[in-house]
Amino acid sequence: MTKLLTQQDLAERWQVDVSTITNWRKEGILQPIKGIPAIRFTEEHIAELEGVKLERFSPLERRKIESELEELRLQNEKLKEVLGNILTESSKVINLI
């Protein structure tokens, strides 16, 4: 489970006052989690602001997903071609009637 950070946690982490964190939040620089009653930030959001990109997938998982995506793109193109042929042939039949 992802750890949630409070404004106090961020203030200590970045060595600033809590009011600075509050101002950054009001200015839209910091985006708290929506849908919970308290003001909390995800570690992922803070890490991205700090310039550390956290990956959700390992390089192996990423390659597998990219390979599947490419395969699905090719299948999609083939299906579009088949559908186009069907529409072309059906329009010929409709014009004959």
C-alpha cells in the first residue's frame, strides 16, 4: 500500500514551514489526493515533483506490455481493412437493388 504524506511530513522533508506547503497546495503546485477527508499526498506524486520517476512496471513487464500493445495494433489494422472491404462490397450490393 502506498504511504500517504501529510503537509507536516512534506514540510519536514523539504525543510520548509507548513504554511509554505499550504500555499503551494493552494497555488496548485501540490496536488492532494481527492476523495478523502484529510489533506494527504502520495509518495509517487512527491517523488515526481522531486525529479524521481517511479516506475510501476519492471523492464521485463514493460517490454511484455509493449509487445502485446503492438500485436493489438496490428490486429486492429487488419480488422479495419476487413471491415472496409465488407463495407465496400455491401455498398455494391445495395446500389444494385
